[in-house]
Amino acid sequence: MAPVPLGPLGETYCEEHGEKIYFFCENDTDFLCVFCREGPSHQAHTVRFLDEAIQPYRDRLRSRLEALSMERDEIEDVKCGEDQKLQALLTQIESKKHQVETAFERLQQELEHQRCLLLARLRELEQQVRKERDEYITKVSEEVTRLGAQVKELEEKCQQPASELLKDVRGTLVTCEVKTFVSPEAISPDLVQKIRDLHRKILPLPEMMRMFSENLVHHLETDSGVITLDPQTASRSLALSEDRKSVRYTGQKKNPRDSPLRFDGLPAVLGVPGFSSGRHRWQVDLQLGDGGGCTVGVAAEAVSRKGEMGLRAEDGVWAVIISHQQCWASTSPGTDLRLGEIPRGVGVALDYEAGLLTLLNAQTREPIFTFTASFSGKVFPFFAVWKKGSCLTLRG
């Protein structure tokens, strides 16, 4: 029964009986007058005065209002915090933009400075060459003129009568005695050496610029994200650090929950994430136990993990195995690596599309070995350690 406002503001009257509303039926959520209250349809219902009936609802609404207000405040706090993070990121990006602009401006200035120095040096050498050429031409021209005059004089003497010619023939012969002409060098040895020295400096410039450009592109396009060790793949004879950045050989066959991903025939573990495109790099520090060693590289997602497994590229493992006794690459057959020193760290550079995996000595940056492969599917960082005392730690 809908109440109808019939009287003064704030008063509601029953539509059926025209009486003022005093009660509220909680069962039917209906407003009642005194006649409705006494009617048979509400005798068994819970009926309260309006002021009594409304209080619990007000309390529930206030409680809900407080909860919603708290939730709104929490969301606003979260929003404020995220806005601050976003603003910090935008500020950082703006700073990096400035750093990039500054770095490239300095590079351009330095390149321009070196270009001007080289061109100035070449112009200086060019002037010296021209000067020595002019001096050479002058000396040779003077000698040619002198010899020309003597030739003319002798031609004239030869045309004289015998009586005239014999008068002073001895003096003429002495005057016209042939002298060996020592031809001067067109360019001095010192100038030739200067040109050669500058030539040796300029000759490798194109290759140096190409390598710099390639290294810059490789550096900027390479993902050096965080690599961690995947405990689901770790052999039971290995122990991982809490931060999953280090693994050591224990030899104790722990009994973690078995997983089809876990290595059980080799003390190995995979890193995450895996890669199916792009350029990526990471670095690992090595600690070799007595008679032990470490393996660093990548492995295919489908690599065998149960039972005996081979360390070969054809088995899905591209890696170098480093020990005190021997170092070799997992080619088929294996490639013996004669290193000048056992590396204390190994850098890994993966170029998925190019099919290149390069491993380097992390300290000297000298290449250890480069694999050429046709990767398909996802590949993961691959590590193995054996013998107590051997440990491997991801850097960064």
C-alpha cells in the first residue's frame, strides 16, 4: 500500500483509510495506519513505530557510509601514490631525454673537433707537399736552363771555323765539362713519413665508425632485464639463494616437490624469463670448487630434463663448460677452448633473430666462443654447477 502525502509537509497519510501513518511493517516493508495495523494481513508480522523501525536502517546506512568513505579515501590515497610514482617516472624520463641530448651533442662536438683537426693536418701536409714540389720544380728548371745555355753555346762553337774553335778549345772544354746533376727529391723523407703516419691513423677510421655504430645499436636495442633462477627447474643437488640470484652445488639429494620441469640427471637450473625474440644480455660470476666447474649458456624450452642428457647444441644446449682442467663449447663434437686464463665471470649476449650466442670473459671482454644457430621456440638462460665449492651468481 503506497502512502499518499495528504497533509502538512512531513506528514504521510494512508491512501486506503486517510489516516496518518504511524507504523512500518518489516515483513512487507509497508507503511501502516492504525486501521492497517489492526487488519488481519499484518497481525502475524513484525510491526514497529516509524521512529523505532528506521533506526536500524539508519545505523546500517551510516555503517555502510563509513565503509564507503574509508574505501574512497583509500582509493584516493592509492591514486595519489600512483600519481606520485608516475610523476617521478615522467621526471626521470625527462632527465634521461636531457642526458641523451647532452651525450649526443658532446659526441657530435667531439667528432666535429676531430674532423677539423684531421682536415687541418691534411691541409698542412698538402701545403708542405706543394711547397716542396715548387722548390723541386724550381731547382730542376734552373738546371735545365743552365744545361740549355751550355748546349746552345756548344752548338755555336761547333759551327765556328777551325781557326776560331781551336783558339780556346781547352777553355771551352773545361767550361762545358759534363757535371753529374744530383736530382733533388721531390718530397723529403720526413714529409713522406708524416703522410704515412697520418694515413695509418685515417685508414681504420671507417671500420672504427662502423664498429662504434654497431655497438651503439646493439647496446641500445639489447634488453638487459633482470634474470633470476627458476626453482622449479633446479636439480635436487643444487641450493638456490633466497633472492634466486645464486646457486651452489651441495650434492645432497633434497626432496622438493617433483616437477616435469626439474633436471634430475644433471646439476642444472634454468633462468627466467625465457626469450623468443630480441637481443638480451646478462652476466654471471663463477666460483670453481676443487675439481668442479660451471656451465653457462642457453637451452631450448624442450630440452630433456630427465635422466642422462647431453650437453650439445643438437640436444638444445648452447653453452661453454669451464673448469680448472678444461674449457670447451657444447658443439658436436665439442670444441676445446684454449683460454689464456680461467674467467672469473662470463657475459652472455643473445641475438635471437640473428641466431648468435656470444660468451665473453666478463673482466677482459674478450670473446670466449660464439654459437651460430637457428633458434626456434623459446630459449632460457642455462646454468650448471658441480662439485662442492662450486657456485654461480647472477650479477645485477
